Amino acid sequence: MPLETTAVQARKQPLLSGLVLLVASAFQAITGSLVGPSFDAFIAEHSSDENRAKVFGISQALFMIVGVVGPVLGGWLVDLYGFKKMLLVAAGLYIIATIIRVSVSTL
């Protein structure tokens, strides 16, 4: 009997990992969709007309750099600590970014 239980648990483990990945990806998409556009709106609202293009250029350059560095850093974290830990780090960063965004919007 313990062998059957172990076999059933082994079959459920990929399903659980897939579910964790799906939930984490959905959470990343939701929080990520809040950060970019709201940051652009914040820049448009708080920059002068003369400075706006420069500030947008710098911010978009930073987003592109993060888009290149992020996957490399994520791969490094996966190699060192595993996939779930990397997702936890990413979720933590998105939570921090969302909290910052919400706190800025209430100023």
C-alpha cells in the first residue's frame, strides 16, 4: 500500500508544480500590468513639458535593461535555489512595486 500512495503522490507533484507556476504567472501578469502604465502616467503627471521626453526615454531604457537583466538573474536564481524560490523573489519584487505604486497614487 505505501508504494501505491507514493506513486499517486509522484503523479500529483507535477500537477501541483504546474498549478503553482500558473498562479505565479497570473499574479506576475496582473501586478506587472499595474507597474508599467501607472509609472508612465506618473511621469506624465509629474514632469514638465520640456523634460517629459527625456524622462520617458530614461524610464523606457531602464525597463529595457530590466527586460534583459531580469531573465539572466532569474536563471541564476533558479540554478542556485530552484524554480519556486525564484518565483517567490519575483512575486516579492512585484508586491513591493505595487505597494510603492499604490502609496504614490494616494499622495
